Amino acid sequence: MQTNNQTDTGRSGGGAAYRVTKVARSLLSAYSQIYFSTRVVTGLLFVAATFVVPRHGAAGLSGMLLSNLWARLLGRPDDHIEDGYYGFNGLLVGLALGLYYRYSLQFALLLLVSTFLTVIIAAVMRSLSERYIGVPVLSLPFVWVTWIALLAARRFSAVELTIDTVLVSGWGGGYLPVIVELYVRSLGAAFFQLSVLSGGLVFLGLLWFSRWAVILSVIGFASGYATYAALGGTATDLTAEFVGFNFILTAIALGGVFIILRPESMLLAAAAASLSALLSAALLAFLQPFGLPVVAMPFIAATQLVLLTLLFRTSGGKLETNVTELDSPEKNLTRSLYRKRRYPDPSVPVVFVPVMGRWVVTQGPGGELTHKGLWSHAWDFEVHDEEGRTHRNAGNAREDYLAYRAPVLAPADGRVVRVVNHLDDNPIGEVDTKSNWGNLVIIWHFGDVFSTMCHLLKQSVTVKEGDLVTAGQPIAKVGNSGRSPVPHLHFHLQRSGEIGAPTTHSELLHYIEIGQKREDYITHGVPQKGQVISRMDVSDTARRAVTLAPGRSWRFRIREGNSERIETWLSEIDPVGNRKLRVDGCRIEASFFADNHYTTMLDFTGSRRSLLGLFYLGAPRVPYLESDKIPWSDTPAVSPFLPGPKRLIHEMALPFVEVGRLKTRSTMTRNAHTVTVSTRIARNAFFSNNGSVPDRIEVVFTVGEGPTSLRCFRGDLETLKAELVV
Amino acid sequence: MTKQAYEKPTIIKHTGGLANKFGRGISRRTLSRIDGIPVTSLIEEHGSPLFVFSEHRIRQRYREAYRAFSLRYPKVQFSWSYKTNYLDAICRIYHDEGSWAEVVSEMEYEMARRLGIPGDKILFNGPYKPKPALARALDEGAKVHLDHYEELYQAEQIAKEHGKKYPVSIRVNMDTGIHPRWDRFGFNYDNGEALDAALRLHTGGHLYLDGLHCHIGTFILEPDAYRQAASKLAALAKEVRNKTGMPISYIDVGGGFASRSTLHEQYAPGTDSSPPIDDYAEAVTSALLEAGFGADEMPTLMLETGRALIDDAGFMLTRVVGNKRLADGRRAMVIDAGVNVLFTSFWYRHDVLPVIDRGGMLEETVVYGPLCMNIDIVRPSVHLPPLEVDDALVIRPVGAYNVTQWMQFIRLRPKVVLIGTEGQVDLIREAETVDTIKHLEKTPPRLSARSADE
């Protein structure tokens, strides 16, 4: 009880401070978001850039605060307000109007009404986009409101024009080559800042956020500028109208934010930037009679159109879109790389192995006999003995076959939609080509995923159409009906419930791959012909030990050399079920996923010297294996564990080649109440030998407690030891 | 062509033999190699009699059995029955294959511990567990199978003394439709005693029920008996779960599967009449799968199979020491291995195979051991060709029980060798010497003094 109380007070104290920083963060992110960032330092530098003319900066800040107030008044969802969506549109409206008009009472009124409109338009656009289109709204609300407000202001004589903003436009100018100065000023123009000083601050903010964003901004600017210049565009469009930031934003957005950074995405960024140059020219011509600026419209149009095109594809290709979890280009790339390597593609159905014990894949997907064409994504399973024989005795009788009459399990939860149970089992060597699939069960796993188990034993099916089944439930036995000369199980997934429907690509979950020399736990994969696999048996002890229950906290005393320190972890969960471990009092986080079969770490951010970082490396994934002889491998993220300069090299090279790799190989030992996961970490040469990555990490989990100790080793030498403080 | 064996001239009544459904054929069979190693070279090197075990067969049979069960049930754990054969090398092979240890005394418990088996991978059966042994087993996390109430009370007492709550299991006996009905081990299911014991254990508060065990008999030729045993244990497990809210973690159906030996009273040979292990697996697992355990509460299936795994892997190599005619005219021979080392001769009609057949007529022969005891009969009747003194014979299967139940009686016990999977032959037990027997004895000085006088 004592401990609980302490933890609670500790946390609620941290809570108040946490709330204040959260509000500050949300305000700053409205600034940094204009360049797709959420970094605090970036936000601060961008704020500074807008306050070069203080009244101009104040107009922007007012616009942001007002739109947040309107959003609250209109009862917009909290998370939309907190992520800065209303704030940054309001900010841009404030900055745009502040560029033209003097800060006065009348201006404030104009701003008040404009931000109201901003929130309304933004709310409507976001709802429509989320529901029907699926591409981000970007700053489109701001564009519309700015045009409307500028048109309206022409009829309002009380709003006075200003020249302050134009006066400062020369500040800091003249030192840089003309083209570089134009690039820097274009960066600032995204905030309606005309001075080189502001542009410089924006550049620094962008550099802090992402090195790749800077490179993309250069690519975009160069491409757009070159297009403009080559087509003989009017020079003042770029120098006075400042359409240049459109090229930059388009390139960053499509080169690495909404599309995963790759050489291909860089080409696309250049092409899209040049498209935005074309759109800029067209809009300039179109809007000239109205006296309206093009603002960010070319960027928005180019980005949304390209994204929409990419989202309408059925297969990925090299250009991989990313519209849900936005971060810097390098972070997006890292996440995508590791997710692809470590987790199944969310669009591919995954199911469990539908049999118990060891089975040999005698025909895999795309097999040479019958798994062809529309029916290529299927597996045939048989049982072999140690000598590779499928049967005892002479193999003349069905009963001689090892697979015969073995139970078949439901591969996942679902509803039985088709059962055939009456066909005779063939004598060995004969086939029934009239009822090709033989006795079978088709299970609907909801959505458009169905699984089919064929050639079952006559009258062995124990479920009927309409029954709900759970994963692993026995439903029938292996037989020799249909086109089956020897007893075996045919298994595949399909997209509809009819017998004989085309098969679909799928993966098997949580199985053991049994090789000649060793066994390996595999989280997901497609076993190929000749491979021997078995289901993973779940250990109840391991499941109860490897727990990171939400709301719990762990306080570790860490001894490293002569020093001693304390680190406290909190386990958190959000409303949609995303889970993470957070170090109390700082921004060190490891997100993770846990279910009935395993716990696996997702992303880690924070110091490589933290205990949580070592835990991330020491238990990158932990399957709750019943057998403690089976090892497994993983490839945890590298960049958090590299020292600064090397991390930079790693990140810069990442779209082309992966320098710096970590491979882990873990084993588990189990006794009545504890599970010990021992992980060997192989670093490639890029890691210096005296870095912070140990050779081996041993994590002990205790039933009902979760992690209770962690030890690091270099060779056989223990370098760090952390134990739970009770 | 080899020279025919010399046989003293004799007159034999010529019969066609009784008609039977397997036909008249009494085939001439020999066995000259075990796993490719010539029997004669084994005898030359190690002498006779000689026990030979085949690692290949041990592993093969284990894997076959494991496969049969694991194809049909998600969690299967074999535990090697030490009393069947507790030679260290043999136990190590099973442990290497993934087997735990099943012991029935503190002696066997210590044997398993000496091989590095942790307490929580030892099943401790047997009707008598001395208190210190019980306390040690509980403390080391062994799966203790309680046999009777006194033992339950003692376990509670130990838990109280240690201030801990220990997992234990209870042994259950029941009617599974076979005879003889074994009701001497554990608590009876059919009259409700087993449930009482489980509830008593739960309410006592010092122990909790971890598993249920039964041992329905030995050399059970009827797989359906196991179906009944498994389904009764499952029913008990569910009832205990309903009454106490505690799921049990394993169900142990014991051992007793028939090997391919032939009992004296069996007509057809064991190789034909013993059910394949798959049939036992089918019976046990289908009963458990049909019992309706929740997906998270499927108990582990424990098996203590001994005989069915090892019997085939053991051979006795022996030699003819003399031929004779009995008064009634039957042929008889004396060999150098007797019931002192072939205890199972009392139960089984072992296969007796000559290494070499020089021709001559097959004749019913009584095979006597070397003991000066009337009961020393290895086979009362077996068809053999004429054999000469020093001709080698192979007796099989003898892997189960013989090297644990053998007696030091009249003769010393012989060497045991193991043929490895690569064909290597290793001595795994040295032959006894008189010192082996005598070094434990103490002669009172007053007696030793007198013998010195004479």
C-alpha cells in the first residue's frame, strides 16, 4: 500500500506540470506543424521568426489563440484542438492578415470573425476529408479564409494597411548569394515573413527538426525555381510574390512526410515541386484580377492531388504512403523499415497453424503440382517421421499414414459457413476428381477473410454451418477425401465463402520453424515447401510473467560501475489501445504491443543510456513459449543507440543503405515463477566497440510482477545491474 | 556353406503342428546384427551375457510416441519412468529428447537430481515418501503426487512448517473397464473420494491442486481404458474448477501402454496384438479435447510411458553353454543368462533368436538359465535350430525393467553397452565383481578371527 501511495502522489504531482507543458507543447506545435514538425525547439525558433516584427507576430499569435477559443466554444474534439489543427490554421490567417494590415482594434475584430470562419471551414473540411477522401486537409481552411477576409477588407476602410512588414524585408539581406537568399526568404515566406533574418530562423528550426527535410526543401526549391526560370517565368513572382515556399513545402510533404523517404520519393518530390511551380503561375494569373495572393494553394493542390493518386492504388509499389503517423522524414522511414521487417503487413490476413505437432509443407504457395494460378496461395501439410517417411508399414492403408485422423483446428476465430462431411476417403493412390476439395470446412473470419480446410476424414467434422468457432478449436480430422491420393491437409485463405473460390495471400502467425540443426520461433511468415513447422504452445507462466499491465509502475535501482541511480517506468495505454512504457519525469518512451501470444517493443525514443533503452534491446519481443529450447531473432531500431555523429550518418544514409545494424537472438528459460529472457546483441562494424550497446542483456520477469531485474554483460563481465525496488 | 551343427542322434515324433490361422509356418529367423554391429563382435569384446541398448531405437520410439500425442494435443509432456530403466546413460537420452523424470522413491529422486534435472521437472509418485524426501521435493518445486490422506496431512504439515503454499497433485484410481482394477494407488474417483481429497486439500489452505494423476494398470492392451481414465480425470478437474475456482495445470494419465512384447498368456505375438501408440494417443487426447476445457485452461497432458518406449531398444546377448534331452524327449539348452538378469521372463515370451542358423530341424526347445534353481526358465518352449556350445543368441525385447529388477543372485550382473546413433559402442555399466557385492559387508571381528585360525 505504502508504495502505491507514493507512486500515486508522485504521479499526480508530475501530472500538473505535465498538463502545463502539454498546453505549451500544443501551442508550439501549431507553429512547428507548418513544416510538419512537433519539436519544441523548432516551434520556438518559428515563433521567434514571426516576432521579428512584434506586431506581426502578435497578429499570428492572436489568430492562433482565437481559433483555439472558437474551437472550444464550438465543442470541437479535444484531440483535434490539442494536435494544433485549428491553431495552425488560425496562426496562418493571423500572419497573412497581419502582413497587410496594421494591428488595431478594427483589425482585432476582423481577426475575431476570420478565425471563427477558420474554425468552421476547418471543421467541415476535416470531417469531409476523413470520411470521404482520406487525404490530409493541410492548410486549406486558412487559404479560403485569407482570400475571403482580404476581399472583405477592401470594403472596410477602418482596417488600415501597414508597411512595417515590408520595411523589414531587407533585414539581414545582402550577405548571401542571391539564389541562397531567395531560398532562405522563401522558407520564411511560409510564415509571411519577408526578412532574411526570419528566413534564417525558420531554416534553423527546420534543421533542428530534420536534416532530410532541409535536403528536401533544397530539392523542392531548386526544382520549382528551375522550372519557373526555364519556362521564362516572371522574376518578380518569386522575389516579390514569394511563391517559392510552395515548392519547398510540396517537396518535404511528398518526399518524406506523407510518403516514406526513398530515392523514388525524392524524384517524386522534385516532380511535384515543379508541378507546384506550374500551379503557382496559373493561380497568379487567375487571381491577379482579384488582387489576391496565391498563398499556399499551389502546395496544397499539388500535395493533395499526388497523394490522392497514390492512395487510389491497390498495391504499394516503391512509393509508400503514410497518412496516419506523421513525423520527420527520417523517423517515418525508420518506422516503416522496422515495421515491415518485424511485423506483418496489416492488409495481409494472418492466421494460426491449423494443426498440432510437427508438419511438413509438402506443397507451398505457388507449388509445382496444384497450387497454381487462382489457387496458388495454399499449403499442403503432411507428417513425416525422422527418416522422412509419411507412413508406417507398407503405406497401403490410410491408417498407416501418420497424418491420418490428426485433429484439424480452427485457424482463427470465426463462423463456419460451409461444411462437407459425407464424402468417402479414397483408397491410397486414388483420387476423387468429381468432388475435388473433398470433405471440407470453410470458416468466415469476418470482413472478407475466409479459411478453407480440405480432404477431411469422412464424418469427422464436429462443427456445423453457423457455428461460432474460436482459434485452436478442433473442428475435424485429417482424411483422404477429394483430390487427395494420400492423407494430407490442404489449407488456404480466400476472399469469399464459396467452395473453390480463388485463394489469397496470407501469413501464418506464431509458429516454430524446425530445421535440421535448430528450431526458431517465427512471429509471422509464409512457410515454403519442405519446411517443417509446428504451432507455438503458449506457456501460462510466461504469459503471466511477461506483463506490463497498464497503470503499473516499476522503480529500478540501477548499479553501473560505482554509480547508482533510480529509474521509474510507467505503463500507459491510450483510448485506442496503443501502449507504452514511459520513464517518469522525462521523454523516454518505448511503445509496445502485447497479446495472448507475445509482447513486442515497437518504437523507442530517448536516451540510449536509459534502463528503458536497455530493456528495449534486451526484450525486443518475448513470445510466451512453452518450450524453453527455442530461440528467436529480431532487429531492433538502431538509431537511438548510436552516438550523435554516427546517428547522423546512419540517418542520412538510411534511404539508400543501412549503415549500422543490430541483430538480437534471444532465448528463454522458465521456472515456476520467473521467466528469464537472455538476448545476445550482434552489432556490425559501424558500432564502435566501446559504445553503450552491451553484448548480452538478461531480463527477468516474475509472475504477476512483470520485469523485476535487468543485467547487462560485456563478454562475461557484468556491466550493469538493475533490480526492482520493493 | 557353413557346416551343420552336430547333434546327438535322437528319435523325434514328427507332427504337422496344430492348424492355426497364421498358418503352419514357423520361420527360421536369425539376428546377427544390432544397429549394424555384429552380435559376435560385441560378445567377443564385452563377453556374455551382455545387455545391449540401441540409442537409435530409444530416440526413434520416443519421437514416434511424442509425435502421436503432439499431433493430437497442444501441450504434451513425457516424463521418463525411472523404475523402468534408471541407468544414467539411458535417462540422459530421454532427458535430451525433452522428457522430464518420473520417480517413485527418494532413491530415484536423488538419481534424477544427480543428472541435473531441476525439481520442477520431476514427478514424484509412489505410495511411500518419507517425510524428509517429501519436504525436499515440495521445496524444490517437484510435482508431488499424493497417494493417501496421511501423505496429504504430512504435506500440509511441511507447508505449515516452511510457511509456504505448495502445489501438489493427487493420484486417482477408478474403474476403466479393465481387469484387474487397480485401486491401490491414490483416491478413488467413482465413490467420490478423489473429489473429497481435492476439496480437503483446497480448504486446508496450505496446498493447492496443481494436477491429477492416475495409474490404471500395466501392459494395458485396450486403449479405450485410457479414454475413460482421461475423461474421468477431466471431469474431476472441471468439478474441482467449479467448486474451488482453481483450474488445474496438468492431467497425468500415467504409464502402462503395452510394448510389443508377448505375454505368456497371449496367443498372438505382441508385434501383432499390441495397439500402436497412435491408438492410445487418439483415445487419451480425444477424451481431453472433448472435455470442453476453456482455450486458456487446457491442462498439459503428462505421460509416464516407460515400457512402451524402451522395451524394443534393449537386447540380451547370451551364449549356449550346454544342450540336453529331457526325460520326455524334449530338447533343452542351458544359456549363460537366467532369470536373475531377465526378470521379465516371468511375464513375457521373449523372442529368442540365434545369431547363426546352420540348418537342421527346428525343434521345440526349453531354454534354461544358468542358475541352480528350478524356476530359471527363460523360455519354456521355443522353436530353435540345433545350436552348438558357444553359439550366440539374442533375447528381445528386454529394455524395460530388467536392468532395474535384476537380482544379484548366484551370479554377478553383466556389462551393459549402448550402441550410439553413429554406431559407436560404449560401456554404460561395468560388470559386477565379488567386491561390488562384498564391500558393503562387515564381518564381526570375533568371526573373522576364527576363520583365520583354520
